[in-house]
Amino acid sequence: MTQVLRTERLILRPHELADFEAMSAMWADPAVVEHVFDQPQTGEETWSRLLRYRGHWALLGFGYWAVIDAETEAFLGEVGSANFHRGIEPSIDGIPEAGWVLSRAAHGRGIAREAMTAALDWMRESGRATQSVAIILPGNAKSITLAERLGYRWSHNAPYKGKDRLIYAWTAE
């Protein structure tokens, strides 16, 4: 069962069908996806993502949360952990892979750090994970800075889909 988490400004809750429109707008925004994909995502790709998020919770007991503004109830983005079986070597399969993406309106407000701190605390406290990885494209200075502030440390580089990726590792304290 997906847990609902609350922070000072945010609600982290399961994705709902009603989130699809806001998710689609976020994933179609070139400024949001520039460090994730080569191009904005289609509605079909976002729909698959929504279903994959719900499937993670049902099958693995962890996954991604929708990040909601507690005051306005606006959809701000997504954070959480997943196991995508990417085939990266050395293998990271079985280690929860953390990720965060926020709508442009939420950029620069500390939302990702607040949400990911809550998500990682829950992973540790619930016993779901004592370690995690984050995959970041070189040059994504904002995500590298966030990962390091969350306690992730560079582990190694690995190729994935034709691009070199930075693998950062986190271990629960």
C-alpha cells in the first residue's frame, strides 16, 4: 500500500488518474526533460509511466509519489524510488533507484530536497531499503548538487542508452 507522506509544504501521495494531465504537461516541457531525455515525452509515454508507478507499489512495496502543494493542492512533480532493470553494469538491479522531477513552476524552491528527504526517510524507516542509487547525466549540476545534499556520493560512471551516466550511491545512516 502506498504511504502518504507530509512535510511542511508538501503532500506525497499515490498518483491518481486525475494527475495524468499535469504529468503530461510536465513531461512534455523541454525545460523539465532536458537532463532526462533527448526530447519531450508523449502522452502515451506518460501514460505508461503512470501505470509503471502504480505497479511498483503493488509489486515491490515502494515507488514514486506525486508531489502535491499542501496549500494549493497543485501537482508539482514526482519523487521516489524504482527498480527499472536497466541492465547497467555493474548491476544496480535490486537496489532502489531514486529519482525526482518537478514541474517548471516548482523549480528553485527547495521542493525536490524536501520531498526526497521525506521519501528517503520513509525508505529507511519502513525497512524498504538501506541503500539507493541515483543515475544522473554529467552536466546536470542541479541534480548532482541535490544528490550530494541528500547524502549520495559518486560511485562510478556507466554507459546507458549510448550516454555516459554518473551513478551516485546512498547508504542509510
